[in-house]
Amino acid sequence: MSGRNPIRAGWEVHSNDGHQIGSVSDVGEDFFRVRESGFFGHDLYIPATSVATLRGEVVYLNLSRDEIGSTGWESQPTESRRETENGDEPKPLA
């Protein structure tokens, strides 16, 4: 994904193995925040580069549910994790 992030709050997010991860709660230029499904769900900060495809209002990631569990996406991005391809400093999530 490049340029303006087309993802919108409220869209569902699925892993590449078909599991629903949650729904988008906030969108930044390079990352989007997802509230995980389930009673004890927490926020994930997913880089836009992890999106495989968009279909309607569903975001499909390029990782499986198990792989997502080891990404460290539970922490809000730091400057070192938010580098952009063109070297510009990314904008924080709104």
C-alpha cells in the first residue's frame, strides 16, 4: 500500500488463513489500529505493509493468525517501527 491509506474505521480484519482478527478502530497513514475480537480483545497496531488485499470493507493481512501473535503489534508504534519508504517521518495515529 502506498500513498493515502484507503482503510476505514469499522472494517473487518482477517488473517491470510481466514480467521477474523478484529475491526479497524483508527487509521493512520502507515498503520491502523485494530480492536481484536473476543471478550479479552486488545488493540493491535498493524503496519499498512502487512495488508495483502482489500475486498469491500474487509482487510486481508499477509500473515496467519499464529504469525500475528508474534509480531509485537500490541505496542503502539515507535519512531523506529514507523519508517516510511521515502524516508519522511510518518504521522501519528489520530
